[in-house]
Amino acid sequence: EIQFYTPREENIEVSNGTLKLIARKETYTGQGPWMSSPVTRNYTSGKIESQGKLTFQYGKIEVRMKIPRGKGTWPAFWMLGENLFDAGVGWPKCGEIDIMEHGQDFNNLGAAIHTEKYNHTIGTQLTGTYLIDDYDTYFHTYGFEWSENKLRFYVDGDYYFAVTKEQLGNSEAEWPFDQPFWLILNQAVGGAWGGTPDDSLYPHTTEIDWVRVYKDSALSVLSVLDNQISTSDIKI
């Protein structure tokens, strides 16, 4: 990725009832939390995540969103395991669930899972694709269902990809999806999947109508941490 994420209103905005993550072509110098020194990038964008605020385990997760079209765009709605920063864990051992990921200007959207055994760095990632051609002009609902033994992904209620514990294996390296995860919404620029940006098309906006977490009362673990999100903000 070649953008710098900022919390500025130029990159993250709530207006007319929707959240907007805006990628811009501009030179920006900043220092992120994991950077040892300031860096200068030629693009900025927006990213929000629920780490330290909201984690959950099992249930159904959905987002209704409209995403941009054009080379260099890489919007995503995804999750990481709560133990990411524990000693000896890190990525991909923590597990990653990509509910919706779209790169460049292709008409297919992607869902994927990454684990220590199944991940893109060793060419063993597991992915599903869904063909859609109006993602940039209409809002669509992207989601997945998460149980003890299965992950199942869909678009507008149309299921197209699933993985099971029986298929992948029971070890932590194979199935790290038995712990709480947290959510991420972002719009990356460029990178391995985003491609070389077409600067004439910027700014680009990913527009989010809502995110909903549906709890399975028999299985779910839903945690609101540090009182940073009120229960009234959570759709259950």
C-alpha cells in the first residue's frame, strides 16, 4: 500500500447519514504508531478499526457500502484476531478474515481467510470471488456468518464462499477462529492488489451506510472495552 492513513476530516467524514473514507492524491508527511520516524507519502486515505473498543466471537457481520471504481483503489472490510499483539503470535498466526476486498477496477469482489498454514505469503490462502458490476453506483450488503466450525460469506444474501474447520484442520495454525476478532474498514491505495493508481480519478470515496453485528446468543462473545462505545451504538 502506498497511502498514509490520517484521522483528518479530509480522509474520514460522516455526512448525510453515511461514513466516507476518502483517498486523495496529495503529498503528506506523518508518523504512524508503528513507524520509527516520519514518512512522506503521495496519497492519503481513511481507516477505522474497533481494536480496543469492540471485539466479538461468532454470529453474523454485515456492512452496507458503496465502493469506488478505478485502478489503484483497494477498499476492504475485514477482521483480525484479538491476540495479534500477544508475544509470539503476530500475523498470520492471529488469523485474518476478509469479508469484502476489492482491487483495481475488476468486477469481482473477494473474500478470504488467512492463517499460519493458509496465507498469501506462502501461496496457500483460501479465497472466493463474486462477480458484480455496479458496486460503485449502488449500495450492496457484504457479510459472513461465523460459527464454531464454519465461515460462510455472501453478497446481498447470495452465499458464494465457505470454509470449515473439518476442511482446514483443528490446530491453531489451521483454525485460529475460535477467539474474539475486531473489525477494520479501510481504503488502501495501490499495493499488490490495488495496482498502479490512475491519478486522474482521485479523490476516491468508499461510502458506508452501516455495519451490523448479529449475536448468536448460544455461541457469541461480544465485548465492549473501556466504555469507548456505548451499547446503543451496536446493532444486535
